[in-house]
Amino acid sequence: MKFLLLPSLVLLLASTVFSHGENMRERIQDATQIIEKRQGSPNPIPPEILANAKGIAICTITKGGIGIGGQGGEGILMVRHNGGSSFTWRAPSAFNISGASIGAQLGFSTIRYIIILNSEPAIGQFVGTGKLKWDATATGTAGDDTGVEGASTRDLEKRAIIVYRDSGGIFGGATFGGSTIEVKNEINQQAYGENIYVRDILEGKVPLPKSSERLYHLLDGKR
């Protein structure tokens, strides 16, 4: 019976989470609020971390389950470029996250992630459709309840990824690794035009959305 309920749980999570990010503007607004909250907190992302990042993924994930768990989420990916604009980031690309797990799990939680990507392979996991190959809890997160909160900026910069999180709710036993990443081409094309795909966006072939200017200012260390 539990295995029969698993697909329904995942679909329920997906419909709950994805319903509020149906276009690029809404996703950018959500990402901006996540960055504003982090940078206005007592533990903001150090400017050196942002300045040296090759890319950044900002997303919200909802997890829930009793015995068998599922998770669903949505976000945007941006990569850094070298000159040619007043901002140092290219236009965002939309992605969704989904997954399920079996184990001692109980509860419900909405978690907001800021994922600093310091290598091309790390960026590549958000570009195609496939499984994430890393686990946030194993790789190291930078949140109030994690062991790398006191790590030096230099130590953090050596990581392929740095994950900042802000969670609400109660949930136990879940991992981020093993989730499926799906590029949302329909949202990208709605924002930038037909026949536009993620590679075009990350190569800087589309204009920067006006709605993202506040987000770019924050990522570039401006207020």
C-alpha cells in the first residue's frame, strides 16, 4: 500500500510547490526574497564567495512523508559572465526538482536553498535532466544547524558547491542528493522567446529580465 501511495505523494508535492512559480517573473521574485533574507541576516553570504562563484542556483523545496517521503521544488540557475554588462550575471534559467525516498521520515518542511556553484561540473548538473550526484548534507551546508557554519571563507571557496539553507517546519531523514533536476524549457521560452534553450540563456544570448535587477544588485554586493 505504501508503494502505491508514493506516486500520489510526489504528485501532490509537485502540484503544491510548483503552482506558485508558473512564470519567470514569479521565480525571480522568490529568488530575490531568499537572497534578501540571507544577506540581511546575521550570517550573510560573504562577498568573496559571491564574487568568485561561477554560478548560483536558488530554489525552494518542499519535503513530506510518513515512512515513504517525497520532495518537489522549483528555482532558477544563473551563471557569471566576464564583462559587457552593468551586471556580472547572465539571465536566469528555470528548473524544477523532484524525488522520493524511503526510510524513517516524518513531517513536512519547506526549505529554501542558495547553492553556490564553483565548478563547471557543478553547473552542469542544473543544465540537463538527470539526477543530482551530490548530497547537501554530505557535501556541507552553511546553515545555523550545520558543522561548516564557522568554516573560513578560504575553506569554503575550495568546495565545488556551497549550500546555504533556511528551513521552516519539521522534517527528519531526508537528503537532497538523488533528486531529479528538470530544465523548464516552457518557462524559459515564455520569458525569452520560442526556440530558446538553456544553453542560449547561459551563453548570454538573451536579454536580462528587468524584474531581475534587484536580484543582480544583491548578488553583486550592492543594496
